[in-house]
Amino acid sequence: MRAAIIGGGVIGGGWAARFLLNGWDVRVFDPDPQAARKIGEVLDNARHALPMLYDTALPDEGRLSFHPTMSEAVAGAAWIQESVPERLALKRKVFQTIQEHCDPGAVIGSSTSGFKPSELQSCATHPEQIVVTHPFNPVYLLPLVELVTSPANDPGLVARAQETLTALGLHPLHLTREIDAHIADRLLEAVWREALWLVHDGIATTGEIDDAIRMGFGLRWAQMGLFETYRIAGGEAGMKHFIDQFGPALAWPWTKLMDVPEMTDELAQRIADQSDAQSGHLSIRQLERKRDNNLIAMMRALRQQGNAAGRLINAHHAQLSRPKAPQDRPLRTQDRVIPVDWTDRNGHMNEGRYGQIFSDAADAVLNHVGAGPDYIAAGHSYFTVETGLRFLAETHAGERVEVQTRITEGSGKKLRCWHEMRRKADGTLLATCDQLMIHVGLDTRRSCDPRADILAKVEELAAAHQGLTPLTSG
């Protein structure tokens, strides 16, 4: 598949990374002579971050190319993403040029944070192609995309847009009623205006405001949003009680929401000075890496709970392909990038996570022979009773590793696996694990014979792997 990115700034670069790391070829048009460097730096961060969200490898990266004309960039693209500056006349001119040269069935998405789709479509030759697809920075990590449409849009094209965004691991929030600034930015604007007044009136510094968010309600919002958070605040009686209790406060003069402080040079400098005092010791690239690592750790925690953004990542993870080796070779049971939350104070993967990755490898073996979730639901499983781990080399966050597994014993109730974990880049053997599992009945929690079809598959694998020699013997 091919995508075209028109405008290669922070947002355009993030879109390029999201498509590339999900296997799309990406063509970029941006007259800025620094576009290749800027997108390259965004890609460096994306390559570090996005693979850490998953427990399997992403598709092979697509091909990135830069083009001198818009017409050349959009030729043959199934998806065209416009991310030029927020000037309506400029965007309309860009859409006219795109539609002169693009495929008639291509989706044309706009990253606009404020304009309505009908405004973008008004001068277009094919208004049905143009939709708003407003992302959030960093686009390669944050899943929300506001997909805003108008009555002019073709329903089939909208459905394809939703499918494409979902396949990229994004959450397309489809808004069928237009409004300036959509949903999310209207909420952010309200908080931003109130924060400006607090700084303007000398009540709080930028750092104090940021602490109020990141130490308090920001953590709640990441998992539950606004209304679900307040539902809990209402106690057992729920949302109705919360509204009855706190609703009258809405009439109190707490907010300056409908008024905006004048952005004088003095106020702008005060905000800039306070912001520099907060984090001026770090470069923008260092701040981006810090932000990305924090987002990865939080979203992986949400993955474990299957909640909010974590639920979306789990669904996308299930779609990612897991290639299997032929029966007469070791099974490739893990192919993934080590996430930042798997490292210890020495900067390398801690010993508990080696157990985790080999446990995941064993699950892959069980899925391969048919002893996966359905088999467990039917009351059967394999339990690990013994492991022998060897740590042979350091493993660091961001490294892509592969686990190959061979079945060394597969008869009766026993299933023994020999796992070897290697660094993908150079084949270095990092760790090994000798793992013995026993088949059990989940009703009695005692050992028992596996189902005949499962045992047959285990025996077949064990026979096929009998002649294979590991790099390091058990």
C-alpha cells in the first residue's frame, strides 16, 4: 500500500512514521529543504517507541521517498494526508492540486485541528474524497484520530478510511456533526484558557499547573476520561448523585472560560521564562524521548488491564502476523522489541523479564499445537513445573530480539521446550531456557493425559525437532 504525505512538519512526520512502521510505502512532498532531516528525526523516535507497545514485531518497514512535486507524490496513493499550515486558502489550493493528479478512489485526509470538512470541500472538484483526520502528537504513538465527515462524503470511502486507520493501530472517532475545532481541541482550549488566566493573574506558575494535571486528574483521564471519572466520584449513587452534589458549583464564578487574557509581550515572556525554568535543561529531542518512554510505560500498563488505549493496542496486536517456521526447523515463538519498562537500574533487561519472554514463547508453542485459549476454556492446560535459565549477554530497551524454540520431549503428559533468545541485528545468543511443562486438568489441578489431537501434534513436533542441535546444550 502507498500513502502520500503533503507537509512534513511534526504532524506530517508523525503520519509518515505511523504508515511506514505499519508496512506502507510513503511518499512525501514538502518544499522545506530541511524536510528530510526533520522527518528522519521523527522517524528515529518512532522506531524507538512504537515497536515497544507490542509483544510481536511490526510488519517490515515500508519505503520512504521524497518528491519534488505534489503531483508526483500523490500518484498511485491509496491514502493522502494533508498536514500544511492552518490557512484555509492554502489548504483549498492544496486539495485542488491533489485532486488533479490523485486516484479518484483515494482517501484525502486533512490533519486540520480547526476547520470543518465542509469548509475544506467547498472548492474541491470531488468533495466526497476529503475528510478531516485530526491526529494527536505524537501521531506514531497516540491512537486518537478525529474522523470528521460531512453529508458530501461517500459512505464507502468513509468506511475504507475507518478500516485503514484501525489497521494502523489508531482509534478513528467518527464525528458526523461538524463543529469548529472538533471535540478534543475544544476541551483542550478550555483548559488552556483557564491556565493562561492563572499565569496572567500570578496565581500559579506553568510548572505548578502542569503538576496539578500530571499528579492528579491527568492520570485519571488517561484511563477513564472525564465522565467515567465523575461517575465514580458520585459514589454508589453514581453520576446522578455527582451532578446533584456538584452541579450548583457550575453557577459559581470560578472560571474565566468565556474570556481570554490578552497575550501581551509581558505575558508571553513570563510563560516562556517559567517554561524554560521547568525543562529548559533538556533539548526538545530529549523531551520527546522522555515523553515517548513515559507514554509507552503507561500504555503498556493499560494493555495489561485491557483498558482504554491498552484495549486498542491489544486488538491491533492480535492482527499483526506471526510467521511460523516449517515443522523441521525451530519455531519462531517471539519476534519483538524490548520495551523500556522491562529494564532495571543497570539499563538492561531484568531477570524477571527473561522469564516473561520465555513464558510468552511457551504460550506461542501451545497456541501452535492447539492448546490455546479455547483448550483452556474447555478445562485443559499445560503448567510449567521446572525451568533452567542462562543469561549470556545483556539485552537493552529498544533491541529487537527473536526466540526460537524446539520441542525436546513430547510424550504423554510431558512437554519440554528448549528456547534460545538472540539479538535480531547480529544473531548474538542472549539467553536460553530449558522448560518442562506437565499437562493438567483445570478442574482437578492434577496431571492428566492431553486430548488425543493435541498429543499427536506435540509428538509430531518433537519427532521433527529431534535431529536439531541447539547452539548451547541444556
